Amino acid sequence: MATPMLNRHIYDKDPDENKLLNQGVAKVTSGLSDSELQTLRFELTNFVCDGQYQEGLNRILTTYLTNVNQTEQPGVWVSGFYGSGKSHLVKMLQYLWMDFEFPDGAKARGLAKLPQAVKDDLKALSTQARRLGGIHAIAGELKYRAEKSVRLELLGLVFKSAGLPEDYARTSFILWLRHEGIEQAVRAHVASAGRDFDLELNNLYVSETMAKAILAAKPGFANNAAEIMSRLESQFPDKSDVTDTDMIDKIKTVLAKDGKMPCTLIVLDEVQQYIGDNVDRSKDVQDLQEQCCARLGANLLFVATGQNALAGTPLLQRLQGRFPVAIELQDTDVGQVTREVVLKKKASTKDMLANLLEMHSGEIERHLAATKIAFTLRDRSLLLQDYPLLPARRRFWERVLRAVDKAGTGAQLRTQLWIVYDAVQQTADLPLGNVVSGAFV
């Protein structure tokens, strides 16, 4: 007796090997640990760059290229319900922007399957970068902390993107070491004492090892180690805020080369969460973007994200003048992403599966008949792509998720991805023809 074909045999990627490394949640960051690199590679390889994602990338890149020879860039606001994929979109933009290179030599633009129009824009961006002094990307979330201003929050992201400490005082100290030409000598002296430089840096004001290293590298700076520690605390104090001029000067010091700012992308994710219901924070974001764009020029592009369009709330409306380029993500691409990342079928099995679905079409089309989520003519074109999910059951899931999740996150892309992923895993070893039950949700 022939062994029956199992559901797992029809997928382009075996369910046991198709790991959803990010659990459907994209985190916008400049972190590059081994696990973060593995997740980033997964996200780039599985990036579904069509529909609104393609349109969004095209519009952001075209906006930059169109205005790069003007006085400044218009800001971009990416909106969409929680989990609509806005963080994923801007994270992909971040690494495609600078064509990030992995330790094995693979590059972001080579890993991602990109439409020709996006490839052309990225190529044009690289051309501009060669002319303007390089390329750089900064990304992360602004976090509200009473002891830290929005300017310091942004500087922390800038510093981290350049491999420096996020703390203003510690980075100012390192920049001073570089200006004096003694950074390597100080690092070597700390290492020769059997100490970790980063740990001593964290204890900057009380580190005798660091003080002795500075004294050895720059003998005339002070009379002894105790005097150096006192001078470090006064010269590089912890701060809760800096002026706009201090912020701009630090950004230039960290990023500019030979007086030129590189083609620079700044992505601020979940800005609406940062603002909350606070009028002052809304104005802070407005002023931050205005100062950076006006004083750093058209080489710098700001992209921010939030759940609502800028016209959606009074506090966001004040940002419309600074972020006139609006990209709004809907839920129309959620299904397409799950089809490409989790449900994609082998070409060799499609005819057989199509015949099986046709044999049972009558039963499938009677599911939840006479309801608002009943089978429609459009569903016929999606049956093969969505198997083992049936259209009416998928819509039933969406209604259930929205009903139990009053915060409005029920239809989010991350939720759909991991539910569909789990459903595929649990039905993989069932004979072909076994579909996911409505109760699975």
C-alpha cells in the first residue's frame, strides 16, 4: 500500500526547518549580537517586498533621491495598526539602505528578493553616497525617561550606531581621547593592567586604572591619578539635557568625514508611543526633526512610525509640517506575507493540491453560508495559496482575535504569522487533505 502524501510534503520549505526566528516581531535596533544577526538574516531572506511594502520603500527612497540636492529632506511618517509590519518595513529599510554586510560576506541587498524598481533606487542611493561621503543608518526607539531629554535619546542612538557607548559622558570622553590621539595607548595600558576597558569606562569617575592609563599616555594632563579622576568628573559630567547646538556638534563629530555628512537615515520607531498624550513631547519631536534637518542638510532623512496617521490625533497633527510624506500600511498585505513566509507551496505539488481542493469545493463553499464571512468568488483564487487554512475559517479567526483583543491588535501581522506558523507545524504530519480547524485559534 502506497504511503499517503503528508501536508509537510507540499511546502516549499519543510515546516521543521522553516523557523520563525523573530516570532513575527521585528525589533528596530542597531544591535549586532550573534542571535540578532541570525534573526536579521532570516528577516531579509523572507522579506516580502510587494504591495504596500514595495510602494513604501519606493516612496521613501525616491523622496530622498529627489531632495538630496535641496536644502533639507521632508520627514517620512509610516503608520499602521500594531503589528501591521511598519517596524519590519523600516528595519528592512535600515539595513538595505547601507547594504549591511554579514560576517560571511553576504550583503542585505543580495539576500532580499527585491523588485527592480527598489533595486534601481538603492543603486542610485549608493551612487549618491560615493559622491557625498559615505552612507550610514541609525535606528531605534525613543524612550521617555525623566532624567534624559529627547536630544540625549537621539544621541544615544547615534552613538550606538557608530559603535560608541550610548551614554553622553562616556562617548564624550572617548571622543576626547581620539582628539588627543591617545585612545589606543589608553586602551593598551588598561589591557596591560588586566582590566576590561568597557568596565573601567562605566566606572569612569572612580577608575584608578583609567586615570593611570591617561597619565601614562598624557603625562602633563595632571599631577596624579586622583587629580585626573576629579578632572574627568568635571570635564565629562553626566547630563540630563544638552543644547541643540551641542547635539548637532556631536552628530557631526561622530558621523561626518572630511567635513561631509554621509547619506544618513534616522529611523525612530513607535514615536507615537513616545509622545503618548504629552504635548511637550510632541513639540520635542517636532523641534528635534527640525533642528537636525535644517542644520545637517539634505543628506539626512528622518523616518518615524506610529499607529495613527498624523491627521488622526491632535498631538500628531502638529508634526504634519515636519513629516509631510505619509505611508499608511493596511491589513491587505498580511495574508500575502503569511503566504510567502509560511504557506508557500512547491511548484510540483500545486496541480495535485488544486485537484484535491476542486473535488471538495462544494463542501468548502458551504462553510458558514449566509454569514458575513461566508465563501466568496475571490476565495477561489486563494484556496491553493492558503491551504491548509480555509477562507471562512481564516476570517473567523480574525473576528475572534478582534473580539478578545480590544486594544486592536488582533489582526496584527505578528499574530497572524505565529498562529499560521503554529497551525502548519501541527498539521504537517497529517495526510494531505487535512485542514486546520476553526477551533485551532
